[in-house]
Amino acid sequence: MVGARTLNDIFYPPKITTTSSFNTAALENVTLELKPQYTNVLPKFTGLQDAYLFLREFEDVCSMTCYPNVPVDIVRLEFIFLL
């Protein structure tokens, strides 16, 4: 039987690493200095408020920052690590 798979293969498929959708190769020499005036206004998600409202406020804070040659997605990732 060609192509027969064992139960182990079915229930525990091999792990394949996927590449990141963020291109960080161009950012090796770039340092982001996240200023306290932006980090202090980051909303805190407690789970009690509306998640969509939290995301909207988070994106508003991220859009206030402007770094030359740095995509907004990378700035959002940096802010997420601060939460």
C-alpha cells in the first residue's frame, strides 16, 4: 500500500516551521526607541472591556509613532512586547 500512513503520522503530524510574515532582515541596524509618552498611554487589556475597543485604542497609539524606514507592523510588535 503506497501512501499508507500510520496512526502516529495521522495524530502527530511532523512539525513544519513556517516563515514569519514580517520581513525583519532590513531592520538589523535599526534601533527603536519607544518613548515613555507613548508607552504610558498604551491601553491595558483586563478582559472586562470590549476587545475591539482595546484593539482600536492600541492601533491609535501605534499610529502616533513615526519611525523612518520602519513598517508600522514592526512598531506594533514592539509595543505588544511591552504589554
